[in-house]
Amino acid sequence: MGAVEGEFVAWVAARSWTSGDGPKAIFTDGVRWLRERKVLLPGVTTLARLVAKIRDDTTKRLWGVLEGLLTIGQRYVLDQLLEVPLGSRVSDLERWRKGVPPRASGPTIIKALDQVAEILGLELADLGAEALVPQRRLGELAKYGMRADASALRRHGDGRRLATLLATVRHLEGKSIDDTLELLDLLMATELLNKAQMAANKEKVRKHPKLAKASARLAVAVQALFESDGWGGEDEEVRVAEVWEAIETVISRADLRAALVLVNENVPSADATDPDDWRTELVGRYTTVSGFLKVLPETIAFGANAEGTPVLEAMKALPEVLAHRSRLAAPLIPGRLIDAGVVTGPWKRLVFGHPAHEGGAVNRHAYAFCVLERFWRGLKRREIYADASTKWRNPQAELLEGAQWAAIRPDALTALSLPADPDVLLAEHSRTLDAALREVGGRLVANPDVWVDGEGKIHLTGVKAIEEPPSLVDLRARTTAMLPRVELPEAILEVMSWVPELAEAFTAVSGGRSRLKDLPVSVAACLTAHSLNVGYRPIAKKGVEALERSRLSHVYQNYFRPETLSLANVPLVDKQAGLPLAQAWGGGLVAAVDGMRFVVPVPAAFARPNRKYFGSKRGMTWLNAMNDRGMGRGAKVVSGTIRDSLHMVDVIFGLDGGDLPEIVVSDTGSYSDVVFGLLELLGISYRPALAVTCPTRRAGGSAPWPTTDR
């Protein structure tokens, strides 16, 4: 051990500095590191103390590096974040952590922008902390700072306190911008475009009877006009007066003029590119967006690619356009103030007028909405992005290129088991795809349940339901009678007695060891209250310390968070995998990913409207993964009902426990070529299943399990 002690210390220090893993994980990997090098292992206590000391030194080094970046003024400002200002009930840090209420409205976005300006005003982004400290260590400090009480942060030493506050504020910079742009997305999708389209549809329905009647009158006149072609001889021209006499026999000239005026007012011109008039309804909501449009491009720094640059420049110039005081009749402004190049499609009719406004004037309200709509769509396509954001950032910012990619390319190819020449891999896949296509094509000829129509589409015969045999009905009845009827809290407590690691996973947000008596009982009570959505009242019990209302609230606020819930699921997955019945179901290396939709009754930024699933309310999708042993292993909340293909990859690689699946099954809603390619490169077989071929999908269940050798 003495000969390699220096090398081992350097390895532990590097591991602690880059990963921030706990002493148990570093100790376990350290033993493996020593065994691989055939080093005589020291005593357990000696090795544990060495790992703990190096880890503590590394953590203090982290605090020292971050503290050293701060000036005296910045240290004072960060400490003031923990104090409660006069006239306020919470500190600035708590107010920033809570954020603004997630309501889709213009005033709410203005409040969110004010908060962004407050946080960015500390100018901590210029310190370059990310270049000196691993991102994971900054993330761990920020995670603690986002949950710890101000009183707990004050008790820490200067190094830890200031380092935590620095990391937390850097995290809040990105989070505040994310929340603001999420509110903008919510406002555009739900309150503006959706309601404008609904109002336009209602207006169409209201005007339809009058428009139909006027169109019928014009049709009668045109019919009489066409009939006049056969009057007189070949060389004799029909007089206009005769035509009008024929028309007035079926409809008066006054009624015809009124019908023409009504049609011209309600029907777009023949040269209009798009007859859709929902944009007209949108322009009427100018006051909703005028407030935050004046400060949005000035508060958040945006970037754009070649496609989004013209729109971004128009967005940056929009505050001057909105602030211009025009002598023209509102809402007209001189055309020289705007960028006419960004006005395309149906917006031209609203911005420039039809017929065009005199003197080249333009409609300010229509132009503002034209720029905002194109800016929003560019933001969603990442043609426009915010570099300080974590969700709306430039998707190419983290891509390696040049010397950086050349340095890491060999390791990346080795880790992914890819050849240096992509032509070899593509040729191999081409041969595999061609062989599979020929095999499937040969089977289609002999399969009566599959046929291909003239357009090349494959059609499958629906699977008929099989009636349950009497033996299955009898087995179900016997099994149900054998199962004992127990209360859910008792079942949770019994499972926790089988798996002690479950209760140990719920650690305090402060990171210290809990001193609460009967903590597992409180944890089981909180799990029961929130899993059943019944609150604390039916669970709390006075006189029992572990079940007091205040005790349950404290435990849930300080011990329940996504990290602890994920850690608690790990021993459950391992325990269930050892059951003989679960092993008979499958090998645990096949996973199905599917989503469940829920209505969100409270204001939330991730809730989206979808009348098909949520009616007049808003909702979200809970995307979860389940293995072939019937065990849920990971989940993620997805906004509304958006396409969940890329989110499925997050769920697969964010599993709580167990081995990474070798086969992933989903419905075709989760399919995309990008996901197929990613999983193929990562060594996972992706098998999307058609819903029509699966009786469980038609009944609302998960996708079918494929037959495997495991």
C-alpha cells in the first residue's frame, strides 16, 4: 500500500473533486481500484479514515475556490440575501427560490422579468466559477441551497455559506430565465393563440347565416348574368340594361349591393395567402403583451442562428417601435420604423392594411404580434435561444468541435464501441436492414392477417379478444380469497421492515444525520398521505410523537424530494428482482415506456390545455418506465401531451435502480428517427409497437412485452 499510496490519494482526490460522491461510494470503488492493481488492502478503518479525510479536504478546497472569487461587496450582498428586509415576510433568497406564481398573464411575466433583472444584477456570471469548479459540484451546492432554511445557511462557516450562496444564485439565474420563458410559452399557447382561434371560430359561426344569405343573393345575380349570354343573335350584343332588368326580377339592386358589401367585409380578398382570420382576433389583445415586450429583449440576452437572426433583431428593436409617439391615428405608425422583411404570410394584410394604408403607414399592434409570434416559434425551434437558460439555451453550445473533439474522440468511440470510420458501421447496418426487409417481405406473402395497399401502407387484422376460460376465473377467485385484507399503512411498514434501506434513503436536506425518533413511522405516514392524496388529517394522531401533524409536515418538507424518492426505489427494485415469481415473469432487461395523463387543478407552468384529454382544463403527462417483472423503475413529468420521444430517453437513462434495459418497448407516439438512432448507438434495441396490434393498448394498458430468451 505504501508504494501506491500517493497514486491512490491522487485518485481519491480527483474522484472527490469531480464527482462529489459520498464516502461509501468512494470507499467501495477505492477497494476495487486497489484490487485491480493487486495492492495489499489496509485495514477497513484505516482506508475509511483516509477516504473521509481526503474527501473533507476536497470539499474545503471547493468552498475556498468559490469564496476566493468573490469581492468584499459581493460577499456582503450574498449575506444580505439571507436577511428579511423591512416590510417583507421572507428573505430575498426565499422569494427568488419560490419564484412568481405560474399564471399565464402579461403582469406575471413582467414580475418574472423584474426578478430576472434582480438576480442578474449581482453579476456573478462574470466570475467564471464554471471554469474552475466541476459543474456537478456546483449543482450539488445549488441543490442544497435551494432547499436549506436561511437559518441553517447562516450557521455555516464563511467558506461553505458563501460558496453555497454563489452556486445557488448561479442556479437561480438560469431557473428564473427558464420560468420566464416558460410563462411566455404558456401565455402564447393557451391564452393568446388558443383563445384567438376559439374566438375566430365562434365569430365564423355567428356570421355564417348572414354570409350564406348574402352569398345566395349574389349567386342568383351571377346566374342571371350567365343566362344573358344566350340572348339575341350571334352578332347582337346584349345591352346592360336588359341584364339588370333580368337580375332585378329575382333580386333588387339595393339588396344585391348590401349583399356585396357584407361579403367583402367578411371574406378575404382573392390575393390573400391565407383566409385564416384568427390573427385578427389576436391583434385585439395587444394590451396583454405590450407591457413585457418593452422589457423582454432588454432583460434577457438572446442569441440566434442564421434563420432566427432577422426575427431576433426585429424583437430587439420592438421596444423603440412600441415607445414611438406617432402623429397618425392609433394604432398606425410610419412604416420606416419596422423591418418589413419579417412580416410574412397572412400578417401582411393586417400590418400593411388591405388596401394599404396611406403614406406607407403600418399597424403597430399587428406588427408587434407578428414579431412576437415569429419570435416564440423560433424560440421553440431553438432558432432563437437564451444562453443563460438551462432549457431554452443553444442546443449546439455543448457540442464539442475542433481540438476539443479531437482530444476526446478516441475515448468516446471506445465507450460507444464505434469504429473510427462511419462508412463501415453504415454499410453493416445497410446489410442488416436489407436482410430484415427481405425476410419481412417474404413473410407478408404467406400471412393472411397482413396486407399492403396500393399506396404501400401495411394493414393488420385486429386481434379478437379471447374469452377467459373457467379455470382462469376459478384461479382468480381462489387467489383473491387467499390475499389478506390489510390497511395500506400496515403494508408500507411491513415492506419497510423487509427493506431497511428504504427508510435510510430519506435523508435530511441539510445533509446531517437525523436525530428524529421513529423516523420510519413518519416516513410511512407521509408516503400513505401523499400516495392516497388524502392529506395529513386522516393519518395524523395526537399523542403519538411520530404521527403528530407538525412532525409529518416537517418530515415531508425536509426528507421528501426527488433524490430521496429515487434512492428509496433502488432497494425495492433489487428486492423485487429476487422474488421467484418476478424472475418467472422475465429477466428485468426489457422495459416498456408509456404515459398517464392527469388534470392539474392548480396554476402550474408545466400544465397545458388539450380538449381531447383535459376538456376545458389543463394537464400534464406522467411518463414512466416499467420492466418485464412488473416493477416501475423511473418516471418524468412532461408538460401537457407533447410528443414524448426524447423524454423517453431521459426516463430510460434516469432509472432508479437495476441494470440498464437491453430492449425498450413503447407505442408509436414515442417513436422518432433520432431516438431510434440514439438507442442504437447506446446498444439498446428499440421496438415501437403499433397500438392496433395490442389489445392492452386499446384497453389503456402498456405496450406488449416482446418474446425474449431472458
